[in-house]
Amino acid sequence: MEEQTVITGAIPAIISIELWEKVNVIMKMRANNSEKAKLRAKHVYLLSGKVFCGNDECGKLYAGESYISRGREYGYYKCSGKCGNKSVDKGLLEEVIVEQLNNLCFTNNAMKSIATRVSALYRERRSNVADEIEPIKKELSSLVVKLNNWIDLIGEGLLDRAVLAGKIKEANEKKTFLESQLLKTQIIRSNNGINEEAIIFILKKQKHLLFSSSLEERKQVVQEFVDSVYVLHKEDGGIDIKLNVRVTNGGGELTLLKHLTFQYQK
Ligand SMILES: [Zn+2]
């Protein structure tokens, strides 16, 4: 089951913009329909699970927390390792990361360069994938033969059901895995590369969501693009922030990482 999940996610979503749109619509509906989501929106931490302590000896997660003072709620990210590295203001950190994310991925130049690199990676992947199809097909057909033999043997009462039941279950799971693997390679193979315009189209949609008035939508984009943020307070009062941005083709198959270190004063 675990393997299946991974494979589903690895089928390049970029292949079908229609599908992408459908997913977006569904996610939007979910966000709108859920009263819980609305209530939670107040406490949305855009960088939830992405911020880490920049103290080499610690490296623990900076978790989102909040406190209420004089009727106002203040959010911050705090080192869960309690190493002494100070907390950072939620609003400030999120603002600065969104700004840098925008610079790295969503300016016209950045989108163009991402599109070029992703489509080059995709072409490379496509030429390699041709060699993967036949071995998968062979493995799949020998697995089917094996399965049919076992089923025949059970039918004829020649083998113990209980003993083979486990094996058959295992083989069926393997079969499902191979089938999705085959589907994935065939999709990549049959697609004439990724159109750079299509990538830019998707990036523009994501940029739109990044600056949406809905925090849930903003979080969706931040969570997809931000790989990790490392925070380190310095003695002069500034904060060193290392941002790792991850750009995928939408399905997680291809990944580009960008690193950026900068500091800001409170
Ligand atoms: Zn720490």
C-alpha cells in the first residue's frame, strides 16, 4: 500500500492541465465547504513543519505557537529543542519567506528559467524511461503466469489455501505496483516532452494562489515550494535565514533545489 501511494504521487501531474484544474477545484471546494477550515484559518501557519533550528547542535523543528495578550493573538515559530535559539515572529518570517519565494520562483525570469530546466530534466527522463518499459512488462507477465498457476493449483486442491493466500496477496500487491510503474513510464514516453508554456501557466496559477486572500490557499503553495527554512539568531540581533526551495513538475518526479541565505533585522 505504501508503494502505491508513492507511485500515484510520482505520476507527473503536469501531463494534464485539466486534471490539475480539477484538483484545484476540488481543493477549493473542500476549503470552502469546511467550517472547520474557516475557523482554523486564523491559526494557519504557512510554514508549518518547514522551519528548523539553524543551531548546528540542535536542528530541531521550529513549531508554530501563539499566545494571547490584551485580546490580541500573537503567533511565532519556536525551537522545539529549547537550545536557546530565540523564537521568530510568525508574521515577519512568513512575510520574508513569501517575498523570497516569489523572487526565486515567480518573477517572469524565474518562471522562465524554471520552465527551461524542468523541461530539460523531463526530456532527459523521457529518453531514459524507454529502457524501463520492457523489463517491467516482462516482470509483470511472469508474475501473472505465476499467479494463474497458483490459482489453478488451489482450485485443484493440490495446495494449501492458507499457505498460498499470503503469497497471492503479496504478488497482487507487486502486480499493482508494476502496473502503475508501467503506466507512469508509458505516460512519460507518450508525451512529447513538457511544454514550457504549460509549466509557466501552472506557475502563474500558483503565484496567484501564493498571494490569495485565503490563508489555506497561500499555505498550499508555500508547503509545496518551500523545502525547509533554517533560522539562526545572531549576536548583533539579526537573524540568518537559509531557505531551500523545491521546484517539482507538479508530480514530484523532477526536483530542482534552490538555496538562499539572507538575514533580516527585527
Ligand atoms: Zn534549537
